[in-house]
Amino acid sequence: MEPFQNPSELDDYKRKLGFEHAGVNSSGKIWFFWRTIWEGNILLDTVQQITIKFKIENNFFIITVVYARCNALDRLELWEELEELARSQQCPWVVGGDFNVILNEEEKLGGLAFTQNEALEFASCINACALTEVRTSGSKYTWWNGRIEEDCIFKRLDRILVNQEFMDLFPTSEVHHLIRQGSDHAPLHMTSSSREEMFIKPFRFLNFWSKHKHFKQVVADN
């Protein structure tokens, strides 16, 4: 008896990479794996992204993994897909991967001068989806063109964004830009915790306030 009764079963097995809790998106460029205790359900699978809704015990959250095209016109389709997801879902949401575009000139070193036009659509999508960037540590740039001296270019093409529902659930989330090894992109390692960290905020006083004509009165009133 053949292990697969029809071509669709074989295709499904290949798409799962031979594992029950793994898979590859329709373009074959995004591979994903998850813990066996998670229940995953694919919401949207397209060329530039895959979105999976997970359940852990009684909690739901959504993860979208992105591998955007180099062409700005092609990326418009991705931005539309993300905006549609934002309108249709209310769960904690993580969107991360290679967006193939930067947001400002500080995210690029070398190469041609930055133009705002290439970032406008991406910035508009982030705003429309009500996403914010998770705080980061490590190198500012996540991509290197592999060249040196005057031909060297660094960019921040990879990032992780989340919605407010996710930040409410995991307020101390942080993304670490790891060292590039065998790739022109740096791996992103995200850590999340539901516990609030206690920060001691130092008292700061600027001396010029004492020169203000209402300074003594403000002090007396308070």
C-alpha cells in the first residue's frame, strides 16, 4: 500500500517538512516550526507572508512571518494583506521578518541616498495596522551586502512589530539582533514576559528652572 493515496496528501506532507508541527509557506521561502503544546491554524498563506493563529490553553495569539519582495510595487500587496488582517483580528499579534525596506536614513549606511518615497507605504501600513516596534538590542543594522570599503552597505531590513493587545500581555518584550552567521541577515531573537520589571527612576533637575520668574511660586504651591 502506498503511503500517500493521492498527490494532495504528498504535497501536504512536503509542506509540513515531514513534521506535524512545522511547515513552509506557498512560496517555499518561509519555514516555521512550533511547540507541540501549541495548537496552530493557518489564517493566511501568500507569497510574501504566512499568518498562523495559535492557542495555548485558553489564550489565542497570531504570528505573521514576512519575507517581502525587493520590488516596491510587489510589496503593496503585502501591505494590503497586513491591513486586512488588522481589521479582521483582535488577538495579540506579532508581525516579523524581512520587510526589505527601511523607514528612515538612520537605518542605512552606505549606498545611494535614502529617499522618503520608499518608506511611505511601509510607514502607512504600520500606522493603519496600529503596530509598534518592539525595543531592540544589538547592532543597529540587520543586513549587509557582503562587500567592503566604499561598496559596503548596511541596512535594517528585519524587524518585529506588535499590536497593543500583545504589549498589554507581554509588556517587557525585547528583540535581540544576533550575529550574522552564514547569511547576509542577522537572526532576530525575541523574548517576552508577562511580568512587569521594576525600574528605579532617578530624580533629575535642570538648574535653569531656578531662573524662571515663577519658580518660587511653583515650589510653594506644590
